[in-house]
Amino acid sequence: MAVSLEVLTEGLSKTLDGTDFEALGHKYEGKVRDCYTAHGKRYIIVTDRISAFDRVLGTLPYKGQVLNGLAAWWFEETKSIVPNHVVAVPDPNVMVGIECVPLPVEMVVRAYITGVTSTSIWTHYERGTRVFCGHELPDGLKKHQKLPDPILTPSTKADKGDHDVSVSRREILSMGRISAEDFDEAAAYAMALFAHGQRVCAERELILVDTKYEFGKTPDGKIVVIDEIHTPDSSRFWYADSYAERFEKGEDPQSFDKEYVRRWLASHGYRGEGRVPTIPDEVRVEASRRYIQACDQIRGTAFKPDTMDPLPRIARNLGLEAS
């Protein structure tokens, strides 16, 4: 492993859990990203916060650097397929993009029937649902089974603290939040990105199981992909070489995305409601190790963390004074 457990453990004491850079403009704090808007640009600072079940659970060492670096890699990899918002990456934790108006829907693409959250396709199926987001599902499917073809399962974008809701195309259009033209263009982009992501991951002996994409409109009205692409926060990855054997045995696939944290929480009785259990340091370090492993395997190069204190470094790289 390129990053030692010693370095990861030392990183626990200087994770980036939040920022306050007034000079960057108006701030919006998401579950993981602190976003600032000014002069037609959006400054996206990817913190080390980890979220699952639509809740912020704590921080992981160097997670923000991993996510930002991997997202930047994918944006460059896919820019000839789908236009994106990226302008620059001035710091390991920072991406600068064109300021866009986000579309009010997340485009979720799924190739397997899986998941442990209350909103997952497997949870609905296990309860007897056979039509999910407008897609008819056959009887007899097993957990983690591959679907005949990838399906688009859009999701409403919940306010902070609320849960996203999976809906069909017809349902989202009936809400009047988005036009059919914009929805269909974003949906086509999502399916093209997913198909490319599957091919790239297959070459790395990985399975891109499912993912979510966010899109926005530039000032000139062009739809572009924003936020992140195919990171362990937005996507589920399994190892291809062990999938078939583990599926036949009824075992969970080997994964290195944040499903590891979800499963730990579920094993301690937490599925999104009530008090969040405190995640032990050893689980935080292992989760970080898996994030780094994902980055290394997908990009084919070793992740090298910047171990400096993140706030003064970011301020310096953006030409600001730390506040």
C-alpha cells in the first residue's frame, strides 16, 4: 500500500472537517463539500467528512484529497463524452468550476440489485416491490445480482438532513421541477458516463455497480456534469475476480467504497434513524485505506497525501488568509 497505516493514523488528528473562507463569497455547506460562489465561479472544497444514510458521520484522514483527485481524473477522462464544469484544481482539496444552476434531480444508474439503506433498490425489492422508478423487476432476483441492463433511477435532491427519494421519470416531471428536454439530455449523459465508467473499471478488474451524477446549467444554458464522477462517495465498486464465487455462496461482494462504513453502522443497529454511533478510529483508518485503494486501482497511480495542515495550505494556495 502506498500510504502506511502509520501515516493514516497520524492523519486522524488533522482531518478537514470544515472551512470558513469569507473572501471566497457565499458559502453553501453540503454533506461533504463546502462550496463558495463568487464572480461566476464555484470553489468546491472537499472536506474529510463522510456521509451515509444521508447523515454526516465524522471524518476520515485524507478522504477529501482522495475524492478531489479522483474526481478531477474522471472529469479529464470523460470530457470528450460529456461536458463538465471544471476550471482548475489549485489544491489537493479544492476544485474550481463554472458556477452552474444545479438541476433538481440526481441521476442514479444501477447495474446490480443491492444496497443496505432504506432507499436502496434491494430493500424495496425484498419488501415485495416489483416496479422501481418505473422499471419492472422480475421475481426471483437475489441480492447483489446483476440486472439485465443498467437502469436509470432518478432521485429527488433532499434538503440537508432529509432523505433523497427515488422516483420515476414521470414522477419527477409531474413535480414541475425540470423540463422533459433537460431531464432527457441529463439522463442520456448519465448513461453514457456510466457505460464508459464500466469499461474503464472492467479494465482495472473492478465492477462499477451503481453511481449517481449531478448536472447543472452554465450561464449560457449548457447542461454539464458537476460535483464529482465515479468516486467512492458517489459510486459502489466491487472486485471482479471474487464476485461470482461470493455471489454463489450468498456472501457480500468485496468492496472498497463507503459501503464498508454503511455495513459497520448497520451491524451496530444504525440505518439512518436515531443517534449515529461513534465510529472507532480503526474503522476510520480502514475506511480511508479503502478509499485510497480505490483511487490507486482506478487511476493506476499511487496516491500521495499532502500531510500539511489543510486549512493554512488551502488558504495559501487560494491566495487567502486562513480564518
